[in-house]
Amino acid sequence: MRDAFGERMLGTSGLVVSELGLGCMGMSYHRSTLMDRDAAIALVRKAVDLGVTFFDTAQVYGPFTNERLLGEAIAPVRDQVVVATKFGEVDAAGRYVRSSRPELVKQTTDASLARLGVETIDLLYQHRVDPDVPIEEVAGAVKDLVEQGKVRYFGLSEAGAQTVRRAHAVLAVAAVQSEYSLWWRRQEQEVLPVCEELGIGFVAYSPLGRGFLAGSVDEHTTFDSGDNRNTLPRFTVEARKANRALVDLLRTVGAKKGATPAQLALAWLLAQRPWVVPIPGTTKLHRLEENLGAGAIELTSDDLAELNRAASEIPIVGDRYPGEVEQVTNR
């Protein structure tokens, strides 16, 4: 049994974070049950008490409301935490538009600083690649922000390997954030190898498959109208019924290790690379505590081999995003 909770450096950047972070999106955006503001603030502060130092938000979450929420929550503990946010999915007025024009990047970053109530954003990601703006120009804009002391580190979200290389040549990329879990492993083909080569950390969002791998969602679950899982092919009733086999596997293997399905799924990610940091989101204290327990689960090479072999025999039904959305990711 190793220590229950530790720290990891994102690649060779020097940016050290807790080995599990907290994705804050679902507290106020894209989920069935949005949290009461006071409860959300209390959850973030409890996470800090439990050892979490890495918190993830974005301009588009709301838009803007999630940044304000996180800013209020971390105000008393700013010196203890690493704050990550993202630009490029909304304009300065909060209208949905994919744009990383340098002038807009700088304008919206100033607004993020104000909403978060911080002098410097620890990690600033481009939320999605903008096909109309060369990544070198985007990296150059963030480099200006770094030189001005408004940003510490630069990151990319859902960027392909060649985009990562091109950006890194202009400004060191500290982290790539993309979806990664036992039911979405495409990052292993090109992105993780280039991260390893260049000394870039990897932040895994949706490490529990938007709740599915935790066993909290099945074919009988009903989502509220505002929950984006209603639009995801992997969350149709038929897909959920078929994909339950993967949760059953996690439950079976987890029982041997004294772990819940969620803990096993997170422990599997932690075992992939020492610079991979999952950021599961939750709105419930008991789920937060459960997730953080993954740090105490030690998986041997035999455990990993068994899990990988069994998982490879389970066909996952449904794309992760609708076709048009999927086509614009991983450029």
C-alpha cells in the first residue's frame, strides 16, 4: 500500500500538482443537477483540506459562472492551489464562438483573471484548436501573457500531436488536456508519446467516462434536459446497456483490490505514466472522498495486464461526441 495521496509534476515543466485534480465544470454547467453556490464552494474547500491542489475550469463553463465560482472558493487558499482555465470557445461577451485570435485571447484572459480573483493564472489552455488561427500565433499570444506575469504555464486541450509540436516550438507546453480513460484510449497512439518525448504533462479529463465508469449511470438513468450526455452517442440507452460490461469488469477486478469501479478506473490512469493527472469532477462529497481513495490503490504489472486484456475484449458502443463535434477535435 502506497501513500494515499501524492503529488506529480506535469512533465518537466516544474509545475507540481496533486496527483488527482478536481474538474469543476459539472458544478455549474452541462450536468443534470447544478450545485447550490454555497455547497459548491464548500466542496472545493473540502477538496483542498483533503489534499487537492489542482482545480480546472474554463471561460465557456456558464459561460463565465464557473470561473467566478472557483474564484470565490479559492480566495482564502489561493497560495495553496494551482488554477487552470481555458480560452477559445466564447468571445468577450460570452457568445459561443471558436476563436483564438491573439487579441481575443489577451482580452478574455484579462477577464478570466478578474473573475478568478487572481493576479496570475497558473495554467492557461487553448480549449480547442482554432483552424483559422495558426497555433504559432496562439502560442505567441500566450507567451506575451507569460512575459507580462498574467500566466505561468501554457497548455493545450484536445490538440493533436503535430499541433503540440508546433506550439511547443514557440512556447513550452506544460500540459495537454484531453479525454482519457479505459473507454477512450486514442491518446495512447500519438499524443502520449509526443508528450513523453517533449517532457509535457498530460491531464486526463472525463477519467470516469462522465460518471459511467463509476457505476452511477446505467440504461435506466434519466438525464435532465440541460445535461449534455443527452446528446452523446455513447449515452444512448442502447449504448449504456452494452457498455455496462466494462463497469462490470471494473467492479469484478476492483473487488479483488478493495476498490470501487471509480477508484480502479482512476488507479489505472495513475499507473499509465507518472506525469498523467486525472481530474474527475463531482458534485458530491462522498464521491470526492471515494475518488481520492484511488491514490491508495496499488496495481501490479499483472493487475494491469489482466485489466487491459479483459477491457480489450469489450467493444465500446457509441462515439464519444456527435460526428461534427468529433471531427474538430484532435487536430
